[in-house]
Amino acid sequence: MSASGSFTNVALRPWPAPAREKLTPVEIHAQIAQLTTERGHLRYITEDSLQNEIDTGTDPSKAASAKEGVVQVEQNAAPTRQERLVEIQRTGQAMFSRLEWSSFYTTNMIDLVSLILSKDPSKRVEGSFSARFKEQNVPHGSFGLDKGAPTEESQKGALTRDSNTLEKKKRKLVAMGSRMEALDKGIDNILQAATELETEVRKETKYWGEILSVSQKGWSLQKLRRDARHSPFAVHYGFQEASDHFKARRLAPLRMDKDGSIILDPALALKPKTLRVRVTANGKILGTSTLPPQGELSDLGIEKSIQLARDSLFEEELYHEMSMERRQLGSFGVQLRDSCIHLPVPDLGGGQTNRIVLIDCVARDDKFLDADDRSEDWLAQKIAEALRILLAHEHHMRLHRRSQVPPPLTQNRRVHPSPPLLRTMLTFFHHTSAVNSLQNYLDLTVAAMTSAGLNTSSHVVRENSWAHLIEALKKPQDKDLSVADQILRSLSKPFDGTATLTLPSSNETRPELITINTRTYMGAPIFGSEYKVIVPPSLGVVLDLPQDQKREFRFTSATELEHYLDWILSLDLTHSLLPLEYGERAVVIDIIPPRVSIWTKGRKKRAKKDVVIEFARGALKLSVANPQVHGEAMTENEIIWDGRKDATSFKKTVKGFMG
């Protein structure tokens, strides 16, 4: 075989391209179009024909040329009817194939333009895509169009591409750095927000914890308006029934501090005040009321601070009410000097007679001056406590009156008088002084009469309402009041005391009593203490009182009462006891001073002696004298009983004097 003969059957084919796993739709359409152009319609191409061509190595282009030459030769001959039909059919298929090809490219061009326009969000090109393109699910805006650089610049070649690549890298780095910076800033903002949230949670937890603690301690809380973010609650630390001047100060907001704790309102943060009571005599302080010491206000808990503020407001109201009441008590010696109330205290029995109680309102932390003498600390402390109790009782009574059915409406304005605070204290002092004076007098009288061997006794009830308190509480007039309020309400009424003294001349089985009623009220119509003495019927006969006349005698001072009782007792001994002992031998001569003449025994030498009895300040004096001789009485015997236990009895002494 020659060399030329070896290349006779060689077929020249393109170098096979590397096989792809999957062709794109565009490549598939291009290959289909190429096959249609080379071999006609696709339905005439089969797998067997293609494999036969590969095996035989036939060149499709040469076969097509040979086929065209045969057809050209056959065209020269006259075509038959069958051939014409075939030719017409082939021509229609060719036209149809061209139409399909132009439709394919036109559709692709429309889809390409629509895809480019879809990059602009303002363009609505959804209806411009073909059905085949929609099935491929190509994302909108994924293909763009760039006008590009001018032609002269595009010719620069690789330099321009390198510069573009470098610019893209720079932009990419800038974008990456910007994203990293944004992420760092976002993380910082998140951490800052988390820190602020944690701080707010801690503050809210602490604030609400203290609010809960305040509520659990019994303080009344009130919610404020919605826009009060840092003080949503307020505490009622005042008293509901306080006077109008202090009722507006009973509410204070609970503000939140930076750390969540409650900040004291300026009304609560003020220095707490207290009522100071001092007892003085002759310019010297004998006693001072005291309170338990407190630490610094900033070191105390919120509950303790609120309590101090409430106590301070109560003390200020107490001092204010007493200052207003003081205007009505000027006639009793109550004065206001240098913001200090001066309250005179009468003699309470054996003590100082010129004591003055000083009442003022001072800061709780102020250092009080030491008293010169601590003997009256108890009195100052009791006065302060009593004043506080009286004001608290007044609050309860205001609530009680407000809860009752209101009185009928009138055109006259109702007057609300000041609560009787100082008036009650004055009434108590004067009543105590009056009863103590009477008690001392009766004790001395009984002691003197007992030492003289006379059957005399006394009994003193300092306050009748207190003596019958249990019976009064069993049948209360107002069941809505508590027991404490019922007891305290009796203090605003006049004080009534009762004392009894047995007459020396009375029988032990049927004693006759002198009744002394003591009534004290610092108002009309008494304006102080009054004594009413009720004498028994036997003394009414001695005094020669009409039967229809009351055996009552009133006195406004203890001195007058004592003088009268001294005279009554002396009169009873002279005109009642001695006539009972000596019968007709005793002849009443005079009642001022009480004097009686007694005849001695014996028929031949009978003599008459005058007996004068004087009782004064717990001392019984007996004087025996002869009748007047030349205008003068000769005193023979005299004896005094002043309470000594070893003295001779009155009756034996008189009998001894009479002989």
C-alpha cells in the first residue's frame, strides 16, 4: 500500500471538545439549529443513522453536495406529480424551520432585554418574559448592561483590565472593612443596651423591693400620674383627720435614685421636730421631757425615715393647735413668749407653788439644756405624753363625727373650735390641786379627831366617772367608739369629785356625813374649781335653817372651804356632842365662836364654866374658862389635839375640867 493510498479514506473532523456534564439551554438550542440546517428536520435523524455515519466515516457535507448534484440532474428532467408534492412539502418544512429559528432568536432577544430592564425596580417587565424563560427561574436583575468606556480607552487592553481589577479589589476591601466596622459598632451598641438593661432591671428591682417593704410595714401608698416615671408612687405619712393646715402635707412622692433606692421627698428630708416640755420653778429647770435618740436621717431606713416624718408632722400639728387654743386661755395665765407656751401649774399638794410648764417645738437633733434638777422629769414626760394622746383622740373623734349623720343645713357657718388640749391639762391640774388640798385637810382632820378619841372618818373619790368607769363601759352611750376613746372623751367634760366626812357627834350605827362635791372646769360657768358642801340634817337644826332651804353651800377656793369646815366641826362638837353628854347642864351661848356653858355637879356649890372649841388646820383646841367677871373671862384650862396618839380623849378631858 502506497502512502497516497493510505490517506484516501481519511475523514477530517474537529478536535473533540471536552465533554460537559450538562449543556446550557442556549447551547442546546444552538446545536438543534445546526442539526436542522445540516440535516433538515429533526424527525429524520435517528440514533442508528448517526451511528452509521460515525462507523462509515461518511462526510455529511459531501453527502449533502452529492445529493444536491443528483437533485440538480433530476431537476432537468420533467418532475412528476409525486415529485412536486414532495418538493412542496420540503419547501414548507424549510419555511417552517426558518420561522421557528427567527421566533427562537426573537424570543431570546425579548427575554434578554426584559432581564436587563428588570435590574431597575421601577420597571415592570414581568409580563414580557416568555413561558420557557419563566420555567428556568432566572432571578430578576441578575444580568446587567454597561455602556462601557469609549473606544479609544477600550484599546488600552490589559492595562485597563488590570486597573479595573485593582479597583474592584479596593472596593471589595473597603466594603469588607465597612461591614466589619458596622458589625463592631452593632456589637458595641448591643452590649451597651444589655448593660443599660441590666442596670435598669437592678434599679427597678431595688426600687420595687423598697416599695414592697414600705407597704408591708403598713404605710398607705398611692399611685401618681402616668408621666411620673421616676416617682410612680407616693406614701401617705400624715393623718387623714389632721387639721386643714397639715392635711395637705400628708402625701410625699417616693422618687427613684440613680441606684434604684428611694429618695426622700423634700417634705420628708427636713429635720424632724419634736415637742419639748419643761417644768420650771423660780427660773430653774426642774424637768425635761425626752425622746429616744435617733441616728442620722441619711443612715436610717426608708420606713424609719417615713415614721420620723409622720411623728414630726404630728408634733408640729400638736404645737400649732395649742398655739391657737392659747388665745382663749389668757385669763388663766397661759402666755406665748418667744415661740414658747407658758402654762402655769397650781400647787398639786406639797410641791412647788410657782411652777410653770414651758412647751415649744424644736428640732429633734438639737441638744437640750441639762435640767438643774431632775426631780420633775416624770411630770414633764407625762405632760408630753398626755398632750399627744389627746390629739390622737381628737383625730378619732373627728372621724367619728364625720361618719355620723350630718346635722341639718343652715345658713350659719359651723365653727370648729380648737381641740381642748391645754384646757384639759389645766382642768386636770386644777382639779388635782383642789382634790389634793381637800384630801390633805381631811387627813389632818381625821388624825386630830382620832387623837382626841372621837369617831371620825373620811372618804375621797377623786373623779366620779373614773370610779364608775367599769359600769359605764358595760353600758356605753355610743357603741361606735372604742374603750380608749370613751375614757378619753370623759376628760373633756367637767371633773367631779366627792368626799365625805363623818360628824364627831354622830352615832356609829347611823353616822351623819358632810358631803363635799368638787367640780372643776376651765370654762363657763365655773372657770376653775368649785366646792359644794352638803350638811346633814342635825347641822341644819344647829344652824337654824328652814326646812325648805337646801343645805348646800358653795365655795370657790380651798381656803374658804377649810374655814367653813373648821367652823362646822367646832359647832358640831360644841352644840351637838357636849349637849348630848351633859344634857340640861349644857347651855348653848354662841355660835361664833362656838361656846357652851356647862354647870358643874353638886347642889350647894354649883358653878358654871364656859367651854370654847376651835378647830383650825388640823388642830382641835379646847378652852375652859369661868364666866365673865368684871368684863373679862378667866381661862382656867386649855388643851390642843394635833394628831398625837398619846393624848387624852376629848370627852375625858372635858369631864376632868368640869370636876
